[in-house]
Amino acid sequence: IPLLDKDSAALLGDRKLGSLVEMVSQFEVANDYAQINYRGTPVRVTPLIYASTIKWMTNQRNGIPAYIMIDMANQDTECVMLESGIRYSKSERLNRNIYRHLRFKYPTYIFDDQIFMEIDDEGTPFWVCPVKKFNIGLFGGQTIGRVVLCNAITGECIDYDINEVPQWIDKVYSAELLMS
């Protein structure tokens, strides 16, 4: 039974990064902590972010080397090191910022405010980017019509219709949209 809320996950993630001496001064833990199922286990995942603009300038060539994954049932916290760093993220500057990358690639799409990080069964990080669809209806007419998956390492994007999203994607709709 998953017992870990987002605030507790943030404490565990900060503690894990603090134990990694070589990365603690260069990176911080993002406050995303998306809840997903990874290989049948509920986990929370979040990427690392650059600690400052200076840290970005010195590390951006290699990208962000890891993400944090926390098992929600037993609170095992793991810093998953990647062979190739995350090059497209929310903390990147210039053209590798995920929002800017998507805007240049899909100039006519209206993306939802929430962009979630998920990992596939091999551990590759992806950004799940819901595309808004507007209809006239009883509930404000806003829903999600398409989803763009962006590989966080290569920046390669795949555009899916909402009915064709791969099974390993757990979160397409934001909680705010579902509640409204």
C-alpha cells in the first residue's frame, strides 16, 4: 500500500541528494515528484535541476546526470544515474528548456500548464506534455486531445492522439483538470 505523500517524498529526495557528495553542490532536487507505476510498483519520480545559472553553465554540456525515484510502499530512495544526461528539462536555459523546445517544435499546440516526468520500463526519462483541446460544453469545454512524449535525453518528440497513448504512461490529465 503506498503510504508516501509528496512532502515526505521531498524530504527523502533531499536527503538522498545530500548523501551524494559529488552532486550536492551542482544540482538540487525539483519539487515535481510525479506519482507513477514503474514495473508494477507505485513510485514518485523527480528530476534534478541545476543549482544556479553558474552551475548550468559548467554542467550543461553533459546534462543532468540523474533523477530521484522513491518507492512509495517501503520508502526506498534511489538516485538513478543515466549514461547520457537529461538535456531537455524545466531548468535548462535557451533552446533546451522543455517549454521552449516544445513551442518551436509544435507552434500551434496549446500545452497544459502541467508537464510531467515519467520513465519507461527501461528507466529512460520522458516528459509527458498534454495538449489542450477546447470544446463548448458543461464543464468549461477544456480537455486533453493529444499528448506529446519528449525524450528528456535526446529531445525526440512523438505526438499521440489521446486514445493512442502507450500503456506505460500513467498520468496524462492534471488533478486540477480532473477536479474541474
